[in-house]
Amino acid sequence: MRIFGGNDRLFGRDAECAALDDLIAGARAGQSAALVLRGEAGVGKTALLRYAQSKAPHSLTVRGVESEADFPYAGLHRLLVPLLPRRDRLPAGQRAALEVACGLAEGPPADLYLVSLAALTLLAAQPRLCVVDDVHWLDPESARALAFVARRLHAEGVVMLFGLRITDDDPGLLAGIPEMPVAGLDRDAAVALLSDIVATDLDLSLAEQIAETTGGNPLALTDLGHELTEDQLRGASPLPDPVPIGSRLETHYSARVRAYPRLTRTWLVLAAAGAGGRADQLVAAARRLGAEPADAAPAEADRLVAGSPPVDFRHPLVRSAVYGDADPADRRAVHAALAEATTEPADADRRAWHLAAAAAAPDESVAAELENRADRAGARGGHTARATFLARAAELTPDAVDRAGRQVRAATAAMGAGAHSRALLLLDTVEGSLLTGAGRGEALLTRATASVNAGVPHGLRDASAMSLAAADAFGTDRERARLAVIKAIEHATTAEHLGGTSPLDIAAAARPLAGTDPADVDGLLLAGYAEFVTHGYAGGVPALRRAITALADPALPDEVLLARFILGINFCNMTWDEVTKQSLIERAEAAARRTGALHALDIVHFIGAMTGAVLGRLTEADRHDAAGQRVRRAIGITTEQEQIWRHPELVSWRAPADFRPTVPHALQVFEMLHMGGMHAVTRLALAILDNAVGDYAAARDGLLGIVDLGRPLRYAWALPDLVEAALRSGDRQTAKLAYADLDLAARASDTPRALALLERSRALLASPEQAEVHYRAAIEQFTGTPSHGDLARARLLYGEWLRRRRRRRDARTELAAALEMFTEVRANAFAERTERELAALGETVRSGVPETDDAALTPQEASVARLARAGATNAEIAANLFLSASTVDYHLRKVFRKLGVTSRRQLRDALRE
């Protein structure tokens, strides 16, 4: 048996307690861990958490409170109160975000992940236990921040324990954190617990029946042990039916509360409604209703509450039962009294919410105050709270037109909080005929984006059309109309051939909103898209370049760069501008890290992996891929969910055996979601693999489904592969058509990579007398550029050509160089093709894939080492990689040991790129 504190005993929890003991012991040794204790109400999660606290010398604890669930960062603030005096040690950005989130300072809306990093830095300053109970009632911002901290722990000696009740609407905020299910006690332990509680004789068979009926629920067993009569305990009278368990426990408590005197019930409802508030406010409100703390005596005698005040309910179900069973008029009276007693400026949000709960009918003054507090919550980064306040404000708005406007703003706030399905539900409540102008535009734009992000069938297909309709609705509001058309472009470039809106229609909407001022980024982006879609490479490239130049301006604010990053990358792809694209990726990565924009950072790493794969720089692609995986785990994307983010081109270069069988399913998913971009890229990746293994007919067929021969546009960069595939499958006519399009696009782009690809493709089509000139020209132009894979493939093609010309020595030189380049980046399929060519020359070659060295650095260690070599301090590395300084120190010590160095200075020589 495990015993802790007073008379509370944990019967039958040896395994769970042993697991907690191990976590606490690990923390003393410098190891960190996080664990979610998930179970039904009353199964003993809180008891286990208290047991863990009894074993830890330093602990912090916070419990979710239902009445505070709409106040942003309320739970995190309460947890960090003892640590806030040390916030001056935080990096400036983290400190500012935390102070705004906790209402300690004014400033721009707090970014969730900067707040999360600040919490991580404070909590990781020394070994400790952090207990977060009743997570289901924690405000979403606090839950997300603490989940982020839990996912980033490693070597700080910090243990985070979460208590979470099983519910039907779990939003999954703790996804990715290990769980320990907490079920009811087994029969023997349940009988032992019941026997310990009952002071009279207990019939053993009856005890076993109670254990089975309650499912071993400790709370139900404890209550029954105290409440059953002696006749029932002896088996002389029947047990209550149904036995109070699970949801029936709440009904059971409600029945007990109804039997109390009126003032006792009033006091209990006040305590339930005012949970989280100040004791003096609770007493003042009670006296307004004629109640006093002494009126709690009957409930205290029944062990339902303790403390007077603050009131500590025996279990959250008791508080829920008290509030839920109260007469609506009594609840309104209680909230009105609490609103009158809540007068401090710091409690304005709480007062507004009490006023709203006290309103029995629409009231514009209360609605306006809620709207004001919603804006205040949004300024603190509390988008979920803003949506909730605005939704309630809409309910209390007498005027139908004003109500519709607030409903739309609530939906927009919900989308900002990532609650896309909730945003759509809020929009569904709006009477569309009441919306005109800007209100209709906002509703359409919100519905378009929320539909895409919520995965609504046909959402992406229809998003561009809704965005264009929003632009029309905004009318003379030029800036908002521009934003709507840019959103239409973004949706169209994601949907591509699976979209429902013609690019020419979007171009027509973009043209009157376009601009030519070099400082007008959005105007130049609109102009670039319109010109390229309308006139193609011949007339569109100059406009694309002007937009790219504006985005590449180092003085561009971070928020603008991140907001327009994807469009900028698309424009670079169209013009084969690899140099500017790489610069944009590096700057966007730095900006996302600097501002804590982890969702943007995830996209940057995805684009970085794609770019590295396209160029055959697979080591760089691997770095971005690994970093993206870390970011996705940090923000709660599970392993299963993140599979869609593994870039198909990177996977195809590596040619794993399980890639090809997954392609049909992936294409089906992309078609269902109308994700034409991913659909096309996946087909391109498969075509590259087909070219690598020599299945040229399949590659040609796949590529013909991507490009539009005679009108080269977005996928002109697939044309070199089509030239090779068509020619080698015997379809010279298609190869010549593809080359003609490539010639137009490459000469218009006029970048080194485009012109080198043109030379490589021309060599394939050239006569034997002319081919070598073009192969050599391609190799020369690729040399010194980022195009590692293009250069290796040019040398492979040249070597193949030389072998067939019976120039064995020259062929061996080119093929050996190609094999070395493919092997260096583990481009397996092309390495094997090169090996076959060398074998035909009589060469004996080893496997092109190097074995993994046990001493090799992990991606995380490599990232830490790279920054340390550049001179960054542990604190700077921690901020850059979203880790704690302790975890950085842990990784750095492992790096030193693996590389055999003892200082940062020695890293410069020991660490290869």
C-alpha cells in the first residue's frame, strides 16, 4: 500500500506510483520527462499527482478552473507567479511577450511560442516538478504553452505531470506527450479501500458487487462507503440504482446540494461561479445576497467543500454539479453580485464575463463591454478568449445587423486561434442577408481560409472564388481587397490544376490592384502574378523579378517577409532564381526564430527541404527535414499527422523500397483535398525516380500530366526531366516540344541554372558531333552553383554518352565523379544507375550508400554544434532552437565527446559542413 498525507491512501496504485518514483528519481539525475495521467472522473488522477508532489523537493502546481477557461494565459500566469520576479533574466523578446500575456505590460499581441519559450526558460532554471491538473478546464493558451514546454524538455531535471479527464471533445492540446492511463482499481484493491472506509461490518460479497458496479472508481467507492446505511452494507437493503459513477456522480452531488438550506446553496453557487477570484470579492458578493461564509457549514460537514474562503471543492465534479444544477435565475443573481464586487481594473475581464452571465436578455451596454474586453484579450494574444467574448457579445446584441457583425468578428478570432471548425460553425449562425460591404468580405475571406484549414471537402477548390468575392465586397477598401486577391492567389497556387477558379480570372482581379512602386510589395506581387499568368515567360518574367527584388530587400519587416514568403518562393521557382530563393529561406528562417513564429518556421523548413531536394543538396534538405520534424513535434503534430509533410522529392532521391507503393494513396488524398501542388510534386518525384531507375516511359507519361506543352508556366522546371524521359523512351517528338518550351522559359529567366539545364537538355538532343560541346558547357555552368544534383546528373549523362561512344577512360572519369557526388548525399537510385554504368566498363564499385558511423552527430546535435561553432552562447542557441539552456549544454557535451574536442574554438576545425 502507498500512503501519503493524512488519511488519504492510494490502494492498488503500486505500478503507477513506481512509475512516478522513477520520473522523480530521473529528475534528480538531471533527466527531464513529461507524462499525461488520463482517466475518467474520480479514478484518482489528482491523488497520484499529490503523491508525486510529496516526493519532489521543489514543485509548482496549477489546476484548471472552469470559470477561468476563457481568460488567456490565466493558468500559466498562476503557475509562474513564484518565478516571475526572475523574468528580467529572459531574452528581451521572451520577456516582453510573457509580460503582455500575463497582463504585466502593454505591447503588441503576445506570440504563443515566445510566451512558451519564456515559460520553458523560467521552469528549466532548476530541477523541479510541475503539476498541471484538470487540464480540460485550463485556458487553451496556457494548455498549448505548457504542452510546448513539455515537448521541449530533455536534460533540465524538470518533470511535468498533467491530469486530464477523458471527455468526448478533447481538442488534443497535449498530443505527442506520453500518457499513463489511470483506470479504476482492481477488485481486491477496491474491496480493500471500501473496507478501510466503512466503520461497520461489511459483507464481502456485497463489497465485491460494489467494486464491480463502480468499476473500482475510488471517488465513488469513498462516497458510497460514507453514505450507505448499515443495512445496505450488511446486504439487508438494496444498493442505490444506478450506482453513482462517472457522469452519474455529478447527478448524485446535485441531489445532495438540493437538500441544503437556501443560503448554503447560494454560498456554494457563488463559490462555483467565482472560482479563481479573490476571497474578499466572494465575501462581498455573498453579503449582497444575504449569505455568509458560515452558511457553508452543511456542505463542509458532508465533506463537499473545505475552506471559508477561498472555497476548495472536494472534487471538480462537485463544483460542476453545484453550478450546473442551480436555477438560471439564481446563477444570474450570483453573477450580478460578483460583477458588483469585482471593481479592480486588473479584473475587468472577469467583471465583463460576470455581467454577461448575469444578463437575462440582450443588452447593448454589456455586449459593448464584452467586445471591448475581447479586443483587450486579443491584444494579449488570447485569440480563443477573443472569439468567446465576441460570440457572447453577439448573443447579447439587440440589433440584428450589429449582431451579425460581431458573429463574423468572433469567427475571424476563432480562426486566428486555430479553431477553424469553430469559425465555420460561428459563420453558419450568421444571417447572410444582413452582411454588406466589408462585413460580407470578412465573412467570405474567413470562410475561405477556415474551410481550407479545417479540411472541408472542396474547401481548397472553392477558396479562391470566395476570396475574389470578398475582394468585390470590400469595394473601395483597396488594402483589404488586395489582401483578398493575394489570398486567392495563395489558394490557387496550392490547388493548382485541382482548383475551381481560372488563373486568368484571378489575374483579371489582380491587375487593377497591382502597383509599380518598388516599396509596394503587395502591389508588385499582384502585378507579377497577373503578368505571368497572362503573358507567360515572354512577358511575365520582368514583373516577377520586380516582386522578387522587393521581397529580397533586407529592410523588409519580418511580418511582411513571413506573410508573403510562399508567394516569393513560387516566383523564384518560376524564374529559376536559386540564389534569391536561398536568401529568402535563410532570412525567413531567422525571422521565424526571432519572432517565435513556429508555424511559419515549419513552412520555411518544408520549403527548405524541397529546395535542397530539387537541387540535389540532400544533406541540406535533411537538415531542414529534421528541423521541421522537431518543430512539428513541439507544436503538437503527431508522427502520423506529419507524414504528409515529408517532401516527396527528398524521399524519391533516396528511393526507399516503401516509397512507390504509397504514391497512389497519397495522390488520392491530395485529389480529395484538391491539393494540386502536392499532387503534381508527388508525380514529379515519382518521375524523377523513374528516370533514375531507367523506366523512361513511365517518367514521360507522368511528366506529361504535369506540364502543358506549348505553354510553359509553373512546371517549366520539370521540362528537363521530360526531355530525358521522352528521348530515352523513343518519343523524340515530345522531347523536342519539351525542349522548345524549356528554351523559351530558360532564356527568359536567364539564370545560371536555367541556362545550364538548357545546355544539358540540348546535349541529349544534339547530333554526336555537337553533343559533347553542350555536355561540357552544362557541366561548366553548373560548377560553382548550388545545383549539386543537376551537376551530378549532367556528369552521369555525359559519362553514359561517352561509354556509348566507346571512350571508356573518359566515361570512367565522369561516371566516377558522378558516383562520388551521388554517394556524398545518399542519392541511392542515381548512385545505383551510375554503378551499373561503371560495372559495364568493368569497374568494381562498392555500395554507393555509406554506413552510418555510431559517432555521427544527430540532427539536433549538429544544429547545436553549428551555432556553437559560429560563436553563439548557450542562451542564444536555446532561443534559436526552442530549447532550454540545460538541454543545449547536454547536447554540446555529447558533441565534444563524439568529436574529441574540448572547446568551442576546436569545433571550427573538427566540424564538417
